[in-house]
Amino acid sequence: MRMKIFFLSFYFISTVTYASTCSKPLYLTFDTGNMAVAELVADTLRKNHIKATFFLANEKTKRGDYSLDDSWASFWKNLKSDGHAFGNHTYHHTYFVRDLEGYKVLTRPQFGPSAGKKVVTDQASLCQELQLVNQRFKKMTGSPLDPIWRAPGGKVSSGYIEMGHICGYTHVGWSPAGFLGDELSSEKFSNNYLLDKALKDIRAGDILMAHLGIWSRQDAWAPTVLEPLIVGLKSQGYCFETVRSAKQNSQISRIIE
């Protein structure tokens, strides 16, 4: 198999056709991160009657445990009861590095026994890592994940996306305007700047991306921006749906080369 590499800074364009009756749908998504604002995000979504899509990895949290530990079971179960969708983010939050020959890629897990090391990942290994997330989610909530995944950092190649598809997962990225900036430096990109930019640039059909907590940002994004963003977008006529409500192409994402 010959693979073509795509280098991503922060985003790639999503192409979605709609199964919705809403004329201006948006798809709000969250990756796990350090979970520092997880409860705040969940409460804000409930308050504003918003359905979102969460991509799960077993990441170290601010309170010292990991996001797929049993200590988080009630959190995920409650979100499931709220009607959100849930996708895979790789168990060890594993970054794609580059393609190798055949159905193999070079990866770098952020957590787990090989954290920080470059590891050769074949088709079976990728499927096993994705299945670990599904098993944990099913144990905690009683339901499997939706058949979607997002590679950490949005770093993929066409071949890596294909490998995930063979494992049963369609890759979901995010739109250029949908990169909400919660992992950027708060000294260079204030919360007010990020809010204003999002309200100005976001368009119907965009997939939006943020996290349930980020180590690197000093001034947390969600407590200041999330609710004003939701309210502001609603006032512009947008509605929020889960990714699973969209009719997806064979690849939901068109990569920026």
C-alpha cells in the first residue's frame, strides 16, 4: 500500500451533508485532554440543551488519575444519558508520525508503557488500541462508542485514515474556523479574541473542536468562552447536533495538503 502523508498545523476541512431539518447545523466536539473543565463543559451543555460529540483517550487528568479510569465512569455515563455522541481518540493518545511500507505507520504514544517513544504500529495494533477505548467505554456506560475516531493532533495520512476505517472507524477532523483555539497560548490569543474570531468565522456545517482541559493554556478557555459562544451562535440561527446525525461521505474529512 502506498500512502501519501498530509502535514496538519491545527485543522483540516470537513465535508458533511446533512440528515438534519436544521438549515444551519454545527457539530461541536471535545477531545478528552486533562479533564480540568469536564464537569463545567457538561453542565454548560445541559444548561443550553446542546448535544455534542466527545472523542475519548485515556489521558492523565488534573486530579492525577486517567480519563478512562473507573473514577470517571459516572461522568461518562451521565453524558451518555444526556444524548451525546462518543468517538475514539486512541487509548494512549497516540500521535501519527509518518507512514511506513505496507499497512504500518510510525506513531508516538503520549501515555502508556511506550510514552514518548516512536513505535511501529501495524493494522492489528491500531485496531487493538482503538478497541481498548471501546471496551472501557462500554464497561462504564453499557454502550459501545459510535464508529468514529479522531487522531490526536489531527495528524493523519490517507493510509492511516484507511487503517482506521478497516478497524471500523470513520475519521473525523474539524473545520478551519472550527479550531476554537483552547490549546493556544493565552498570552498571544486571549479568550475574547478567540470568542470574537469564532463568532465571525464559523459557518453552517462546520465541525468545531475544543478539549475538556489543556495543560499548556494558563487562562482556561471553557469557563469564559463556551457559553457565550453557544449563545452567540444560536443568536445567528445556528443549531448544534452530534456528528452521528450527519450523513457522512466514505471519508468525512477532506485533508488540507
